[in-house]
Amino acid sequence: MKAQLYGTRVPLYKANQMWRQARAKHIQRDLEANQLLTSQIFNNMFNFTYGQNSMIIRQAAQRTLKSV
């Protein structure tokens, strides 16, 4: 049986609609935070010099080879 989140006077379809809206708002907020984080990580990597990029790639390759 489903829990009635918004009180007993609210019809079930309306409670479901309100729940979906709240859930969509939380998902959108998480998505925005995630996009902000990834853009900060990956956009800053392009500002590195060639030597720094090659060092990062070398370290990542060593890490993957060790894990295999």
C-alpha cells in the first residue's frame, strides 16, 4: 500500500502529481550540480600545457595497466 504523503484530504492522483513534481525538481537540481562539477573538472584540463596533459595520460595509463 502506498503512503499518503500529502495528507488524507488530498486525492491520490493529486498527491502523485505533487510527488512527481517534487521528484523532478530534485532530479533537476542534482543534474545541474553534476553538470557544473563535470564542466569544472574537464574544462580546466584543456588549459593545461602539453607536458601536463602527457603526464596525466601517462599516470592514467599506468593506473589502468596496474589494475588489469
